[in-house]
Amino acid sequence: MKKTFAFITLWCFASLVMAQHHQNSKSINIIPIPVSVQEGMGSFTLLPTATIGYTPTANVKAIAQQVQQKIATATGFTLAEGKSLSTATIQLQILSKRDIILGKEGYRLIVTQNTVTIKANEPAGLFYGVQSLWQLLPAAIESKHIVNNVSWAIPEVTILDYPRFVWRGLMFDVARHFFTKQQVEDYIDEMAKYKFNILHLHLTDDEGWRIEIKGLPRLTEVGAWNVKKVGYFGTFSPPKPDEPRNYGGFYTQDDIKDMVAYAQKKFVNILPEIDVPGHSLAAIVSYPDLSCTPGADTYHVRSGEEIMDWSHGAPPVALIDNTLCPANQKVYTFLDTVFAQVAKLFPFPYIHVGGDECPKNFWEKSPAIHELMKKEGLTTMEEVQSYFEKRIETIVESKGKKFMGWDEILEGGLAPNAVVMSWRGMKGGIEATKMKHQVVMSPTTFAYLDYMQGDSIIEPRVYATLRLNKAYSFEPVPDSVNSKYILGGQANLWTEQVYNTRHLQYMTWPRAFAISETVWSPKANKNWPDFVNRVEHQFKRLDIEQVKYAPSIYDPIFTATKNAGGSLQIEMATEVPNLQIHYSFDNSFPDQYYPVYSTPLTPPEDAVMLKVITYRGNQVMGRMIVMPIKELKKRAGIQ
């Protein structure tokens, strides 16, 4: 009976909290959604006379200076330091007595009509409280220039907030296309605003080696450069021998130190990934004796031409050998040098070693590999890779770091202390937790930001689609696993098709909002309609900040089928509510005066295209989409 009563009480309390939150969602539009929000009746207005006070430590002072700088940039107000913490208008306070509820990253944010107070156990909590504070202020706070005639009002509110998971990551692939130190730091700025705390840098691949390793100069002299190609990656024509290999770049060790220090100011850790034994063409081109395969000295760093045959599924059949040789002692000496330097540059306790998509057809033909198998009692190529991974784990751990890899490292036997990043769905992660290994969930199904966000007729085409509502349904803890083994979750942005920072932003936002809420907020607080409302408020902020995002949520979803008579039937739906889809079949451009879609359509006999656009009332929301009828017939299986 006591248990039943306790459950009912808890359910009532949770319902009350949720009711309070949803009641307040019109004015409190924070992403990720806090644990609890209680709104008062009044508001606080930031004035030029405001002061700031803080617990006098170096880390907290740095946060206070960030507050002063951002407020000065947008408002022109110079926040003086208050005579004391307790009398300041804005107060950043490290608690003298630890608040068990808050942990290391939680905070309490209290806004009254006279003061703004943020309390936390540690500086990270104050930083995250400040990120929520920005989202309570008018969107103009994101301006890079002073904005006049704004009432800098904040609703009176009490917020309790702390993260659900310790691992809240974004993976940024800087190997396929090189992004400068400044561009990486700009990305850190954006992710930290939404309480991500891990930037996974994919530093090496077939297209480039991006980190200076002293004593191995060819890695960056040769391995960091290829031929720039534009089109659909993986289908490019092979570069001609005389084409200049001048596209790319790398980070010096000083660059890495700068990025790590910059990230630390935003409470972001950088996870380095050196992807081995596959995806290693840039290393092999630099030092051909790392390969098992004769002729590796004729290879070139990949520029996006086809080097793998995926027609048989995964792992692929390699057309050229992009793998390090597990039977070659020089490989382990090489990696010992690499990981020793990487370990010193990155204070984060993990090193990611890749392990994914390793083709084994060249290994199968290698006498050295067969000799290794005989010597070590290995019976399959998966066991050969497992042998390699276990030796690499020993090297990584000898540098004082934890060994992490993609879920392929499970095949052939998992290294004893490996942490698994599950990308091929959740299966690998589930398997690893049952073996009592720690896991980060980053499944393609929910968290691959390189996937298309809307219809392929308008998006840069890749092999799959991930819409915002699907990303928002991500749940890192499957029912069948013990949650203590799940460190958290991560979204991955591979950049084969991402050439510049504007498209990088477009692919990240708003789907990273969905991932941030999944890994920070309580599962019970997630609510799709409420989330959409908050996303739309964030769009206004991104517009002011001049950060690009995908408007794909406003574009219609097309479903093409064959009706009973064999004719094409077209259905359209919207991902977000309260949109009208206006359409035409007569080649003209529809606006709000055109027909509104309400029931499935059959195109006129000789129509060649369907044009659609979405409105909310009289406001254009989506993009004009031109959909060929031929394309819809193809999707419906009509010849």
C-alpha cells in the first residue's frame, strides 16, 4: 500500500511539474528543456546600471567576463562589478554547501524583479545556467552589434536543472574536408550554448590526416592534401596525375592546444579520433610500409573517387587497400608515437581509435596476415582485427587513456576495457552493455546529421534521410539494458558532402537541438509540439546571430502510391503543425491564394510537375518545391 501511495504521489508531482512547464512554454523557450520551471507573475529588466557579482575564483571570473562581454555587445551596457556578491544585480554563486541534486553540471536559476541569481556546485553549472539565461532574454541578445530600443526583460522564474547524461556529444569530421581552428572554435561556441559538453574530432581518414605528429612529418606534408572535387562524393573521377594536391590542411600541435584551451572555457572536452586500421589511406600514402599490400607506394590521398565496392554490403570490398597491416610491427611502433603525442595534447581521458568499415579482402591475400593467424591461433579476419584492437588498447592505456571505438570492435572479441560507440543502430551498444562495457549511443537511425533533412528533390542528396521528429525520438537507454553502462549519446556529422561552415551549420541545426534535449533533459519532459514551439523561437535567435539552419521542417513530406486503378496518388503531410500546403500542377508558382491540400491528389493526365509551398496564414514558411511527376511515379513503382 505504501508503494502504491508513493507512486501516486510521485505521479501527481510529476504531472504538476509538467503542467507548470507546459503552462509556461509560451514565454520560457529554453532548449534543452530544464528539469523544472516555475514562472512568477513579474519580470526583471536589465538596465545600464546593472552590476555583476561572483564567487571570486578564476573559473567563475572567466564566466562573469563572458556575461559582461555578451551583454555589452548586444546592449551597450557595461556591467560593473558589484561591491559584494549579495548586492549585485546578477549573481554567479558557487555554493559553499554542496547541493546533492545539482551534481557537477546542474544549476538553480532564480529571476526576481530585482535580481538574477545562478547557483551551482561547480563552475560548469554556472556556465550552463548562463546559457539558459541568454534564452530568457529577448532574441536580440544574440546580436553582434548594439541593438537599441529593446526592453531587456526576463520573466520572473525559478529553474532547477541538471543533465541526464555525462556524455553529450557532437562529432565533427574535419578529415573529409579541412576546417580551420577558428571554424572549429565557432562550432564550439554554438554547441556549448545548448549544453553539449563533448566535441568528437574525427582527425584522420582516407581524405586527410589533420594533426601534426612530430617525427612523422609526411603525415601532414603529404597526408593532409588532396585534389578538390565538387559533385557527389564517392562518384568523382580519379584526379589526373598533374592536378595540384593543394586542397586540405592540418592543425599544428599549437593549434590543438589553442582549441583544447578554448573548448575548456566553454566546458567542452575534445575527444580525438585516429581512425584505424581502416580509413587509413592518408597515413599509408605518407608511409607506405604501414600497408600489407605491394604497390601501396603508388597510392594517393583520396579526393572522393570510388575506392570501395559497397554492392555486397558491409564491410566493403576494397578496390585499393586503405588498411594498416596488423601483421607489421612497424604499425604498432607508428601508433605508439601517434598516441603518445595525441594523449599529451588532449586532456580528455578517452582516445577514439575508429575500427569501423575495415575491408579485409586484401588481408585475405596477404602472406604476412596468414603467418600472423598461424602464430596467434586466429581463425577469421574478424579475429585478426580483434588482435589489432587489443594491441592498440594496450598502447592507448599505456598513455593513461581509455580506449574507445565504433561498434565493429565487438567483432572477433572485444578488447578488455574498451568503450563502445554504437553507430549501426543500437544493437552493438546493447551487446556491449551485456558484456558490462560502457557505451555511447550514436545510432544512424536517430543521430547522423549528414543524412538529408527533407525530401531528396531539394536536399543535397545522400543515402538516407533523418527528419527532426525522428531525431527527437532518440532514446539512448533501450529497455533491455542496465542504464549504468550508458554514458550518454552523441550526434555525428560526417562531412563528405559538407564543404563550408554555412552548410555545416545547415546540417547541424535544428537536429542538434533534438539531440541536446535527449541527452540533457529528463525523458519525461520531452514533448514534440512543445519542442517545435521552442525550436521556432531558436530560429529567430539564429537569424539574429547569422547562423544558418535547415528550414526542412516546414517543407511537405511526399508519399507516392499507386491507387486501385493503377494511377498515381499523391499524399502530403507536414512535420510541424498549423501549416497549409498550397500547390499547383499548371507549372505556375503557388502562393497563399492557390488551392490548399486536404485530400490525396491525382495529377491531371498531362501534368509534368507538382509545385508546392507551405504557409502559416499569410506567411511563407517552407521553400518552393518543384516535384516532377516522373519522380513521383518512379517512387510509386509506376512505369
